[in-house]
Amino acid sequence: MEKNNDWLYKLLETESILPGDIPDIGLYMDQVTTLMDTKLAKSRRYPEDKILTKTMINNYTKNHLLPPSDKKKYSREHVFLLIIIYYLKNMLSISDIQSLLEPLSEKYFPENKESGLSLTEIYEKLLSDNEANHDELSEDVLAKWEKSRDAFDEYSLPEDEAEYLKDFSFIYQLAYDIYVRKQIIERLIDREEAKHPSGKKKKKKE
């Protein structure tokens, strides 16, 4: 393992917002944005990046990704949904996220009275699954990194050019993984949308 890949290990040490990190009281919008900016600070690419803004929250509500606040206060369940949206929006369109989250909000926000299953329990399950899969994900990324370090070794290249091509190979491997997974995600969303139309086109016209 190369000495200069400490940055990769640090990135693989992902940080999750646990249910216990979120106050069990209604939060005003400023408090919600501060909470998200603080807890997910390490995921910023640039120091000036904002994790969540008031405009984002208003747009999510307008586009039916997030239920409206209760007297300008947001519950823990609102925050759970905002965290989920934060991760999904990096690869999915607002339209796809709406298709995915509308049934979740309608059936489990804050809980399903028939089944007793709550949005809190769903969020906890997502965290548990992420933790269970983390080692496998880390091993896969590190294996791709190791493989890319040998890319183009059979050619006599200047050091800076060889380093560029190794990094390019690593980036492309990761990007191709994302492409394949995104295709699967979109197909599943389309399948669910076909079975349970959300009426989002009608809502957008309104």
C-alpha cells in the first residue's frame, strides 16, 4: 500500500448522523441547517460548501420530497428525510427522489399506525445496513486503488504522466461502478412508479 493514500482511508471513514444526534424536539429551519452543516461537515468538498440551505428545504417541500413543517418547526423525522435526500441527490434527479420518497412519507411519516413501523426505525435500519456493508465497500475501493497503481506499468512514461494515468484509471473504475449502480436504481424507481403512480406530473403543473 502506498504511503500517499492516507487521504483515501480518511474518506472511507464515513460519518453518519445517528438518531441520538438529533434533538427529540421541533427545530426551526436555522437549527436544522446548522445541525446538518455541523454533523456532515467532513463531507464538504470545499470549506465554503453548504450541506443544506433554507432554499433547499423550501424546494424539497415544494416538490413533495419533504412534508411541510409543523408551525415552522421540523421534527426528527423531517431531519431523517433530509439526510436521506442529501445522499440521494448526488446521483438522482429531484423527480426520481420524489418518486422514491413520496410513498415513504405518506406511509411512515412519522409512523405507520397499522404496522407500527416508524420512519425512525426505517432510518435506523438504513444505518445498520450501511455499517454492515462498510467493510466490503472499503475493501473494494482499496482493491481498485491497488490495481490502478499498476496501470500502464509496461510503458516507459514520465513520472507525472504515469501518475495521471493511474489516477485516471482509478477514477474511471469508480465512475463505471456508479454508472452500473445508477442504472439499477433508476430501473427500480421506474418499476415502482409504474406500479404506484405518484401523480407528480399533475402536481408540478399545479
